[in-house]
Amino acid sequence: MKADFYETLGVHKGADEKELKAAFRKLAMQFHPDRNPGDHACEHKFKEIGEAYETLKDPQKRAAYDRFGHAAFENGGMNGGGQGFGASGFADIFEDIFGDMMGGGRQRRSSGGRERGADLRYNMEISLEEAYAGKTAQIHVPASISCTDCSGSGAKPGTQPVTCTTCAGHGKVRASQGFFSIERTCPSCHGRGQTIKDPCSKCAGQGRVTEERSLSVNIPAGIEDGTRIRLANEGEAGLRGGPAGDLYIFLSVKPHEFFQRDGADLYCKVPISMTTAALGGQFEVATLDGTQTRVKVPEGTQNGRQFRLKSKGMPVLRQPNIGDLYIQVAVETPQNLSKRQRELLEEFEQLSSKDNSPQSSGFFTRMKDFFESFGE
């Protein structure tokens, strides 16, 4: 048995239009399928709520329902109303009450059939040096721009678009059959609400043409890989003089030959000779600020040791801070030895003691103790 419409909405029989609308809105939000995916009970309840509101909001249908109940809509009564509630009925009610709240809303066209242009994407690759210093880049973007002949209207100069006679400028037409109504895009104006009798010859009535534009892009110092820069209203021009979309610049920083970046810090691996590591020495490294910095290597430096050069890294975006540069030394083992070099190394090996290589001596001592423990 079908539930009472007043009970379905949770209102009394004397409820006015404002109370009906408030009750429907509250329940529709609660049981909307988008908020309850896969819940068939909520979906059924949602349909009952819509059917109840569709009936009670119409004075003529409400009067018939108050007098005869559900029987008023049976056997063809009231043109068969109340027997079902289709998608078009929901769309009409939700358009009136919720606007663009549900499901992200319907995208509405602006006055005169104008449509916002699409956003555009431009991929730009820069060097690490450019990311360090910043730059102003000139880019060339093929995009639609507003037609200058018709000022974006799409109509032949001297004429204007006219209101569509099929939909009276609404962009939609509705066909009713009894209690049901079906709404669809106007076939004459394709939803724009206006038609053009004499289209502009330059843009063929679109209100925009495709041209290549030159734009200046400011890239701030310290910008990171993957950063997106938005240029408002520099995207595709809108149809019929509608607002332009935006242009998004997606930046990528090319890998560097010497430096690896981690946030504001830079890392560089520098090979040094075995003798430099053993005896000590120094070397110079170039930095991104265009200078050279001397790095001192103390006697007995081990492979992988890092040296920190303060404030020689990357600038922090829109801040006065600068990161550090870390130099990691890689001790290089000599190759292609001459006979004399080999003799000297062999002599060095014979003269070496545990104090010369404490790490290796300690390691093998511990390894020997570990092995001998198995025989105990």
C-alpha cells in the first residue's frame, strides 16, 4: 500500500508551499542516490519523496489528493499522475530548489548563449640554472581568440543574434503528456537561446578564430619541478563572446649534469684520488650562482664523506632563504698502474699496520671471532 504523501514528507495537511519545499529539500539531501551509492532502499525512498512533492506542490493535484487520496490518480484520473516519477520530473524540481547544488550542478550558459572557453595546458621545460635564477619566457600558444570582425557575437557585422523562436530563449524545450514531462535541448539553437540568421564570414558564426599568440611568462627563482602557473583569461576564447578560459603552464626541470636537487638543497658527487683522500688536499666546484667554491679534504678522508657548503643551494620560492650544497666525495681506486707504481703500493702494503686501515682490520677481526664461535 502506498504511503500517505504528507507522512512521506513529514508535514501536516495544512502545510504551505514554503514548508513543503523545506521538507522536500531536507529529505532529498538525506536520501539522494549520490550520497547513498548502491543503497536501493534510499533510492526507493528518494523516488517516493519526489512523487509526493510533485503532487502536493501543484494546487490542483493537491486538492484532488486531499479529496480522493491515491485513487485520484488511478485509472487515468488527473491524466494518470502519481503513477510514476521520471527523471525529467526530478530534474525540474531540483533545478528549481537546489540550483547547481546536486552533483556539481548543471552547467548553465550565460546570457545570449555565450559559453566560457576551455582551459588550455602548455608544457614548458627549463634548466636547473633557470630554476635557480628565474626568468621571463616568451611562449607561443595556438588558441582560439575572439573574432574581431563580429566582436565575438558570431553574427555578421551590423547584425545581432536573435532570440530563438522555438524555445523563446530558454535553450530547452519541454514536451508534456499528462503528468509526465520531458525536457531536452532546443534543436534549433542547440541550447544557446539565440540563433544567428547571418553568420560572420570570418568565424563562421562561432565568435572566435584560431591564431597563435605570444605570451610572456614570469618564472620566479626557486621554482620546483611540476609547478603549475595559471594565466587567467589566456585560454580558449568563449563562444559567442563568452569569457575566455585559463592557460596553465606546467613546468618541468631538466636533469642536471652535476647536481641533484632535493627541495632547496643540492647534491653533487665529486671523485677524488686515493692519494688526495689519504694525504689530504683540496678541489674547487662551480655553483649555480656563477662562482667557484674551494673544498678542503682533510687527511684520511673516507669514501662517501659529505661536505656542506652553506647557502650554495637553491633559493626558496618567494622567500629570502637559500638551501645548501652537499659535496659527497667518491675515492677513486688507481687503475692502469705502471711497474714502479705497483712496486710502491706493494711496499706501502708491507709497511702498513692496523692503524692505517682501522675499519677493515676491525671488520675482519670481528668476522674471524664470529666464525670461530661456531666451533665452540
